[in-house]
Amino acid sequence: MPTFDYQAQDANGRSCRGLQDADSARHARQILRERGLRLTRLGEAGAGRPGGRQVHAGTRLGVTDLALLTRQLSTLIHAGLPLEEALAAVMAQSEKRVVSSLLAAVRSRVIEGHALVTALSAFPRAFPELFRATVAAGERSGHLGHVLEQLADYTEARQASRQKIQLALVYPMILLFASLAIVGFLLGYVVPDVVKIFVNSGQPLPVLTQAMIALSSGLRTYGWLLLVVLLSGTGVARWALRQPRLKVRWHVLLLNAPLVGGVLRAMEAARFASTLSILGKSAVPLVDALEISATVIANRAIRQRMVDVARSVREGGTLARGLERSGDIPPMMLHLIASGERAGELDNMLARAAEQQEKALAARIALVVSLFEPIMLVLMGGVVLLIVMAILLPILSLNQLVS
């Protein structure tokens, strides 16, 4: 039975909108009229229409929206609602048209007899492989509500971790751009006007002042060319990073970079452990869970090594030994994973390892940011000092000539 998206006015003249199941558009209008609603717009949910969003396989869903609808679904299914009614309730509560249209398309497939994971698989960009594999495990075990609750916790934790990192980087980025803007303004407008007096005097200028004048003149004359080169370089870099081999080499360079490499390894280790934990708790086989966990790793070099770990486990090796050979997992995490394997508590140990790694990652990011801020201030002060010296040296020379 198709679902229709409508906008209407009730008996008091207030605007309302929602979703209505009906055999046809005519049937939907009849039902809504019987409810005392005066229609202003009616269309099939998920279909392309003015003011709506067309749902297709490439439709994306934000992490926040995914976490919210997962939490709502788990709550409703725990309350005993059938899956179809739970999907309809979440659709009606959603304020975003793309979310309601997407859920309407999923619900239509569920009504047709498809499993939930099959319906979700039609939209791989909105529901990633980790999400689908966890839902499939929940359907197989008959504990879909519990699995969705765990998945909602995991998604919310990932979003919170990402927001912490983004907030930690806000101030350094603002400081960096402000520094570049101030230096550019000084070189482009302040230095030429101030130094022009000394140039017209005919006196020989210090080397530092001459260099600053040349840099300022070059910036004013060829600034547009520099901007074009930077934009072109950015475009070339983006193209190069789309090439698999070049992308792997770039990721290897990032891992070997001081400070940044350690943060990236810690971030990927925490992501890998938390993903493997949620899959293990959802009864996904270990080898399949390893392969899925490898796909959520952003760094291609580490991802390839995690695929090799999954292969070694498939061939009969232990997880701890495979991770130790990869060299990407911190020793404390390896110890917890090895202990979990020996005691049969791998899922719980993975969750504890992920939690500890998240804390260590937060501390490391705080350290990097705390180092970045004074470095930027020192560099900024050094550049401003050079500019001031370039202006003061001719003044000192004139004073010596006068005396």
C-alpha cells in the first residue's frame, strides 16, 4: 500500500502535514476529508515533486538524523509496536522531508514482504554497511529492538566524538586564518605606505627593509596569480587523492608525520575497536565483523592492514596476534583484546578498549592543540617583529645621519 505525503488545514484553519496510507491518491483524499481536513497538497511520499525530495539509491542521511531515527525505532520496537507501525510513527515525527521520504520508501518495501535489512540495502549511502549488518544480525536473532538500541548508542557516541574533535580544531583554525589575514594586510597596504617615505629620501635602505618592500610589491602585483596557483593546486591535489595509489601514499605520509600521525592512529584504532565491539555484541561472525570494521577506517593504509588481519583470522590465527603484526593498535588495546579472547569476553573487552582509546585520543588532541596555539602565536609574533624592524631600521638610519 503506497504512502502519501499531504499538507492540509484542519477545522480551525491551522496548517498541518503528515503521511497517510491509502490504495490510491483518490482513496487518500477521501480518508483525509473524512478526518475533517481540507487538502492543500497531496503527493506520493518519496516521489519527485515540487517542494519535495526525490529518494534514490544515492540519497544521503546525516549522522545526527541516523542516530535520532535509530533511537526512535529502538524505543518503539521495545514498546511492542510492529515494525511497520514503528516506521510510520518515526515518519510522522520527523521534521525533515528527506528523512520522512526515505522512511516511507523503506516502509513500502517492508509492507511488500521484504526484510528490513533488504529495504535498507536499497539506500546504501543513507544506511552504511555497518548499520545494515547490525540490523541483519538483530533480525536473525529476534532481538531487533535491543540491537537498534546498541546501534543508536554507537552512532551517538561516534557523533559526539566527531564534534569534540571539530570543536577542538575551531580555535586553531581561526587563529591560523586570522594570522594569515593580518600578515597579508600588513604586507599589502601598511608596509608600502610607510616605507614610501624612506624610498623617496634617496637614502640606502637596510637589507631587511628592501626584502620586505620586494615581498610587499610582489604580493600586490602577483597576488591574483598566487591565488590562481593555490586554487589550481587545490584542484590538482583533490584529483590526485581520488587516485587509489596516490591516496594510499598520501595516507602513509600522514601516518609518518610528527604529532599528526599519532593522532590519526589513535583515532582509527578507537573507531575500529568500537565498530568491532558493536558488531560482536550483535552476533555478527568475527571474520565478517573484521571486514566490515575495516571499511569504516578512513586511512587506506591502515584499512588494508585490517583486511589482512581479517584474512589471517579466517585462516585460523588469533585476533590479537593479527593486530599486533599490523602495528596500528596501541599495546594497551592489544593487551585487553588478548585478555578478552582468552576469557571469552572479546566484545566487552573491545568496548572497554574503545572507551580507553577515546579518552587517550581526547588527551592527545588536547596536547596537539595546546602546542599548536603557542607555535602559531610565536610565528605570528616573529613575522610582525620582522615587519616592525623593517620599518624601524630606516628610521634609526635617518636619526644617525641627522646626528
